[in-house]
Amino acid sequence: MFEGDLTTLSTPDLLESAAEHRAEANRLDTRLLEHAQTYADRHHPDTSPTRPEHRPGRSTSDGRERAIVLGGDGCPEIAEFAPAEFGVMLGISAGAAADFIGQALALRHRLPLTWARVQAGQATPWKARKIATACLDLSEDAARSVDRRVCRVVDSLTPIRLDKIVDAAKHHADPDAARKKAAEKARERGVYLARSDEHGTKRIHIRTGSGHAIRFNARIGSIAEALKVLGDTNPLQSRRADAVGIIADPRYTEELLHQAHQYLRNNPPEPPAPTDNGTHTAGAATNAAARAIAAATGPDAAPDATATKDESERGDVSTAVPASTRDTASTAEPERGAECGGRARAGEDCGAYSGDEGLLEDWAEPGLDDEADRDAPHPSHSDLPDPLDAPFKDPVEPFDPGLRLDHDDDGEALDTATVDAEARRALDARLAQIRRDAHTDPRSGRPLRPGQTEIYVHLTDHTLATGTGVLRVEDLGPLLAGQLSELVGHGPYVVKPVIDLNDAVSVDAYEIPDRIRERVKLIHPVELFPYGTRETHAAMDLDHIEPYDPLGPPGQTTPANLAPLRRFPHRVKTHGRWKVRRLDPRTLEWLTPNGFAFHVDPTGTHRAPQPNRDA
């Protein structure tokens, strides 16, 4: 209705046009769900060209295609490899495509009332898909019960309210499953490193026992106070963030706390001056810091640092923390949940995490052969759908406007000014010396071997010579050259020789040695399947592009003939009628079972013309 130049429309007409286009987009999304349903029908195991085995829940011995169920109980089976081709045609990964097809089937077979409203234009497709995903673990009858409760409110409520209604409906439909799910969530523990990187920072999410969380928080607080004693003028939370890197080195941590404690003993803080009302305020934070550092350095420095046996046997979490440490870590601001960094409310779980294991790397078991002829995974452990296709959901609590962001948790006014460069260099030199002291044998004076961390940094000769510019760090992404010193830390460190990727390295064997794996990882930092999401890692499958022939010529196992792939696309390539060939040293051409061609190179995935598709 509203076509042409939008600038000529009145504001009411512009808004009507936006609503009309939104409705048209919903109609197209509905049509796409119908495409997915029809595509799934054509790839039922009985009609699929590859005829997958009807063995849901059981593995095959050679990695061949299976019959799987996407969408939940009551949905028809589908050939396992089918979503891969559907995904590349939509420009998404195989995992995201499997997820989409499962949602489409669930709407048709498990949520028919909601699906009818979607087809009638009375329910937004993406909201209906969210409901299908939320009900994935329910039985067919329970899903239909949820369908009856929520179908009329899909578009009349905001997404947050709709989520709550769906959760309540799930509890009514299957209370036993709800209790089981709650118990599973309560048992979830882990440490998760977020995949995303923001200007040289990363997030760590921890779900652990309350006692562990409190003790960890107390030690982080002690290190932050020690840094302040040694001259670090950064705000408290910045020092606590730096403490995470220090605590990874136990020797460094103990030496840092020891030297800070010794400094405080030799330079005791001045007694606080009384105020007009008789209270003492000045120097209170310094005295609290002294108690925290003294407690962290051991019972000799803090006589009250050891809990009594009777207290520890009662299981009281707070007794697991030295008493003087609790003064600063737990009881300083109980109303703000100091054990959660001053943000949690009473009774809330520290480090709450949604349980999305998409943050975990898709590690394959080391030591296995690299071809796709291993047991196919159980459907519950399949790498379909790929969890990394979903956007990362930040589990950190939302911003609380009630918090005072102009002060630290200990009441200090934040110093937002940049630390003086000369003072920073002096502090870095002092911390480097402390770390060297920590890794030096006090009797012999010989250096001790510290724990090692290996990082790959890609930079140009200009950046190396000038110290300015942009560099890329594997597993982190782009950084400014000036951030490299923060990443490396205070040493000691070793610079390894640069690997010349032009060397023609090969072996006359099927097994792939580490030196070739490392080169493949450097050449191809991301898997080479169309729209692949996984970054290459040491345990990832490496596929022989030209299949290895024991009777063939020497040198078949070489970086030029190897492609990093996750297990699922590796099996698709080996057993799913996909074809692949190398066009040049950096580009692979994939041909789908229906003849569509895609080129994968360092710039991503590109659809290529295929005039002989029907041949």
C-alpha cells in the first residue's frame, strides 16, 4: 500500500507502513516454517535418498546417518544429515537449521492451536518458535496442555510476561518434570568462559557452592587490597579484576600477599582521627585492608583466622572463611550481598548461570583417529543443534539503579582519572619483581618453572616495529598493540620462533602429528564447513580432503590436504553425499547433495554459481 519514497509520507502513514511491513515479514516467516515442514517430510527416513538406519538412541559403528527426532515427543523422524543442506541455503549453520526445523515440526505436531494462529496472522512466528523450544522436554500431551493455555496470548503479552505464562503452564502440565528440572538446575555447577570479547575483556561465569564462592571472593578481595598497598591506584573493582589473573599463579599470589603484609607491618597506618561525634572514619578502610591481607597470609599473621572444630562441623558456610576475612568479605555490606561483588540480593545465588553449555568448547576426546568413522553420538549428546548459533545470553544481573556507581564497594570515591604512566611502569616493575621472587628457590636462588600458558598473536611487521596498531590474538580476537602487555602479564615469558606456514610439511601416515595440527590451526582458525561456527582447536577433527589411501603416494597427510571440521559436518562429508574439493590454498568448494555449490575461504561462506546442478 505504501510504496515509493518514505519521506513523502505523513507520520501516521509512515507508522502504518511500518506495521504493514512487519505483518508482511511475519507472513514470510510463517511461509519459511512451512518450507521447513515440507522439507522434513521429504527427508523422513523411509523416503530419504540416504536411507538412514532406524536406530534412534543407539549409535552406529561407522558414523553413518541415523534417524533422529527434532522438535520433541510426537514429531516424526528425520534423516540426521538433512538439516545441513537446508541450513546452507538459508545462510545458517547445520545446528541452527536443525533447531529451526524442530521448531516448525513441534508447532505442527505438538502445538497445533498456536500454529493455527500463526498461519492466521494472529501470532508472531518467532514468539511461537520460542514456545516450541521451551516445551521441547515435555511429553506430547503436556505440550498440548501448554498449547491450550497460551495460544490466545502469544501476541497480547510482552515476551517477558509470555515466558512467565509458559513456565507456569509447563508446571501445571507436568509438575514432576518441573521438579526434576529444578533439581537438575540446582545441581549445575561449572566455570564458563564466555566466547565473546569486548575491547580486550572477557567474562567468566561461575556456579559453585556457597562456601567456595565466599572463600574465592575473600581471596580476590585480599589480592585487590594488596595491590592497593603496593601502589595500585585503580578503583577497587578494577583491582579485583586484575586479581583474577594473579590468583591463577598460586606462588605469585602468596608472594604478593606476603610482601604486602610485610609492608603493612613495617609501615603501620596512622591511627584514625576522631570526628566531631566521637566516631573514627579516617583510616578504617586501610585497617580493614590490613586485616584482610593478614588473614590471607596465614594464621601466624592473624590469630583469629582459623575456625574452631565445632563451628566447621556444623556446616556453617561462614565458618569456612577466616574470621578477619569475613569482616571485609561478608559482613561489610550484608544488605548488598558482598559475597557476590555487591550486586546480589539476600538469598540469591552467586554466579548464577543459565546452564547453556554452548559456552563450552566442543572438545573431542584426544587420542582418537581423525576420520568420521567413529560411533555416532546419542541424540541427547548430538552436536545438532549447535548451541553456539544462539546469541550469548549474559547471565549477569541487570543494572540496578540503586547501586552507587560513584563509589567502590568499600565506600571509596572512584578515581576515574587515568593512572600516571610513570607510576604505572613503576608498579608493573614491582609486580614483575614480586613474580620473579615467587618463582625463585629461596635456598638455591634458581628460578622455579612456573605454569605455562601458550597464546598465538598475529601482527604485522609495522605493528611489531612501532608498538602501535591492531593485532589478533587467537581465542580473543582483535586487540590494540598496547593491550598485549596486559595479556602477557608480568612475565617471565618465552617468545617462540615464528612458524613458517609456507614450509611443505607432510608425513607418510594416516595419523596427524602435532606439528601439522598446529599449522592447520594457524592456517584455518575456523572450521571449513559452510557457515561453520567452531574455532579450530587442538582436539578438532582434521579431515583428509582427498581420502587417505594406504597404497597411495607419500605425503598425503599435509596441511594442504587437511580441513578442520566438527564431528557432525565431518560425518556429513564422509557419509552424506556431500562433495568437497580445494580450489586454492585457502578455499574449499562444497557441493550439496542437490547440487548447490558454496565456497569457504578466510572471508566466510559464499554461494557459487552451479550451472550443472541437475546433472
